[in-house]
Amino acid sequence: MGHSAAVWDCRAVVEITRDWNGIDYVTLRSPLGASARVSMHGGQVTSWRNEQGEELLFTSSIFKPPKAVRGGIPICFPQFGNCGVLEQHGFARNKMWAVDINPPPLPSFDPIGKSFIDLVLKPSDDDLKAWPHSFELRLRVSLSSNGDLTLISRVRNVNGKPFSFSFAYLTYLSVSDISEVRIEGLETLDFLDNLCQRERFTEQGMLSLLRLSTPNVTAVLDHEKKRTYVLKKQGLPDTVVWNPWEKKAKAMADFGDEEYKQMLCVNGAAIEKAITLKPGEEWTGRLELSVVPSSFCSEHLDLQKGVGT
């Protein structure tokens, strides 16, 4: 199963097994007890737990195969939303990925003290009929010794002509109560409330918003659980904030009527301006998630800096 694709130190652990559907998944474990689970279906992170075993990502209790489970961190590629001819949020999240045995090296990446797995997605014949561009989409998911979770995606154009795409990490955070959550780092920024009509205006709120040209660091404060999620991004200029709320939650087949109260999506994305790659070019997008005590606030953040700072 390509265990050589994963690298770990003497205490970090990488396990590859199968779920009840027979789909391979990878579990990363840190020396202090944190863990993350990655499914080969969609290359989707479906679980991220801290050292105390508490789940940090939301996943719905309702699962409707063959669709991907709603929650965790699905990958949206080559489109976000349902504005194009492809299925909503693109096809990458509904495809079977493979372990990348010999991935190209990542610049400025230090695996010491981290367990990680490399996955790859290449287009099938059906994909090429729907979206006629040859690509390689690589994903590295790593868990640091202190429990921080990092996702690094790389899209390479192996086509004979340029192509354009959008991308997003749909990051479903688990929260105690949506009414008790505060977001710092996105105040009074431009956002679009309709991705297809591209109407732009400025207002505060957080129901279903695409915020444009956002800072590289965002904090989500959960007062009841006394913890703060810190999201750092690179190569992802936009941020999507989403919660279905009561009316839409009841209309969703793969979502419990009351589950909207326990989740919030804060997604690193490249949406407003499509990414265009010439033949042989590669794009990289990176998202790092960590959890700190709830006293943490944006006064301690350099909002223009991203990961690795």
C-alpha cells in the first residue's frame, strides 16, 4: 500500500487501514496523542483530534453514499460552487485518490517530528470528457508533534495548453454553539453573497459569505469550549465563511436539522480570480490549522503573515 510514501520519526505513527465501506484511509498520530484521519475517497480529512481525544472537525451524523461525508475538510477542485458545467465544488472530492509513492520534493518543508502522507489524483477518461485538461493534483497531509494539522496541495499542468481552475479547502470546524462563536481577522472586508452573479458589497455577518483578498491568518473563538482555532494560509487569497442555518439545514438530505449549531466553515480558497497554469507550471496552496486557548485574539496575530512565520 505504499507505506514508503509516509515519513515519521521514532514516535509519530502512520497507519493505513480500511473503513466499513472497504475504502482505505490513513491515520496520522503524534507522540503526544493528537491524530488525524484521511480518506482515499476525495483525499478528505475526516477527523482531527487533539491530545485529549476531542474531535476538532465537524462531520454530519447523516451519510448518503456514494457522496462524500459532509464535514471534515473536502477539497474543491477544479471549481468552487455550482457556477460551471461540473458537479458542485468539482469532482476531486468524489474521486478515489492514491498514495503518492515518489512525490516531487516540497520546498521549505521540514518533516522532522511530523507524520504525513502524500496522495495524488490524476484525471480519468470520464474526467477528461467533462473537463478536458490533463493535471496532477497532489496533497500532503501532515500532523506535527504538537497536533497542528497542515494540508499542502499542488496542481500541475501536464497538458499541452493552459487551463484555469478554482480551489478551496472546505474546513468544517466543530464548535459548541454557532451563536457563541466569533471570527477575528475578517471584519469589514469585501465579500460576495452570490458566487455566480458576482455581486460585491461590504457588510458584517457570517451566514454564507465569500470574503475577497483576506489576511493570511484567521482566528475562530469558541467561548464555551474556551479554545480558538487559528487558520493560516498561503496561495489562497480568499476566505469562505459558511453555515446553513435552520432553514437550509432542514432542506439538506445529508445534514441533521439541528447540526448547524455545532459547525462553522472557514475555508481558505482561490475563487475570485481563477488560477491559470501554462503547460508544466505548478500552483501550491497551503492551509495550517492549530488550536490555542480562548484568550488568544487577533491582537496577537500578524494578519498579513501566513504559515511558516
